[in-house]
Amino acid sequence: MNLENAFWFAYIGVEAAFVGLLFYKRAWRILPVFLSYCIWDVLSNLAAYGVSLYAPSRYFGVVFAETVIDSALLFCVLVELAWSVLRPIRASLSRRALIVVAGLILLAGAIIWPFAASSSLAHITSREGILYAQLQQTVSILRILFFLMLAGGSQLLSIGWRDRELQVATGLGFYSLVSVAVTMLQARQVSEPQFFHLTQIAPAGFLCSILYWFVSFSQKEAERREFSPQMQSFLLTLAGAAHSTRVTLSSSTGKPQNRNDG
């Protein structure tokens, strides 16, 4: 067994063990999408490895399809984390607040998308390769920005490093920083062996994130703190303003408001 295969089996083994820990800790109660993503990542890596052995000509097509699904799941994970952070006031929010949260994250991704198609992708010639790399870059930058916003606003949001939401965001942010750094290094004029070795760094970065999650989730979760009165009032005011705007728009178009919208 060569070093690459040994690393791959270690990677899968650690991630599978982490999935087992998530089940043991009943993570589906607060982060079901994150649990689903971790299960998906194990299965997709196994599938990609099997294709690389038995159908190498189809490897890129399979990995590309997996990346699209992976990106969609990661988007859902970010929405879940943002919604989970709002737990202290969710009972006071409209049912459509979750849609607003998802829309804001999707808008951020749409803004990042054209900037991800930078000169760092100049070394890629195929249309599929550019789309694949641009999608990876967009999701990576989105995860970094999400982590920075969550960590920077941790005091206002009454969360700390022992809260699951910030722990998950930290792991995703670290892996994304490694992934973006690797892409920037590969954009330089490097030799083929150097390019290959750089490619191995990104999975190593994600392995470090999994190990961090393993240690974090092994510990007792911190009790969720309530927002400060000022922050709670601010968030509810924003929600109320959005609700009032929607009512005004509904009235101006002659469309009756659904009573179940809250």
C-alpha cells in the first residue's frame, strides 16, 4: 500500500468514526443537515475511489457531479447553522424567516461567483474544468465569509467556541482557507509533480477539520445563551420590518396575505 492510499483510508476511517460520534451524540436533534453532509461525504469518497480504480475514464464526470451535490449540501449546512444561531428568538420569527436567511446566503454566493472566475483559473482550459473550479472557489469563499461573520459577531450573537454552530463553522472555514490557498499556489507556474502534491494538501486540511470536530463534539455542548436584550430587540425589529414590507407589497398588488405566514 502506497502513501496516498494509506492517507485515503485513514481519512475515510476518521470521518466514519466522526459520523459514529455524531450519532452517539444525537447530533440530528440540532444539526441534521450537517450529519447528512458528513454521511454523504463518506459515501461519495468511497464512490470516487471505486470509480478511480475500475472506471478511471469516468472519474472527472463522477467527481463533478459529486461536487455539485456537495456544494448544494454545504449551502444547506450554512443555512442550518445560521438558523440554529437564531434559536433564542425563532419562536418570535415569521415562518418565512428561514427562506429569508437562505436567500441572503444564496445572494452572497451569487455575488462571489463572478469574482471566483479570476486569473487563478487561467491554467484550466476545459469549460467543465473551469466550471468545476469556479464552483469550488465560490463555495470555499462563502464558507470563509460565513465563519468570519459568525466569529466576528460571536459576542453579539451570544455564542462561543463551545457552541456547535461556531465549531462547525470553524472547521469549514479552516478547510476553505486551505483550499483557496492551494488554488492560488496552483495558479502559479508549477511543475506537474508540484501541482499533484499541492492537490493532496486540501484533503489533509479537511482531515484536520474532522479531527477538530471529533475533539469538539466529544466534549459536552455549552448551554445556549440568550441574546442580549438589545440584540434581541434589534433582530426582532429587522424581522418586523421585513414582515411589514411584505404586507405592503401584498396590499399594493392586491394579493391577500396568508394568515399562516405569521
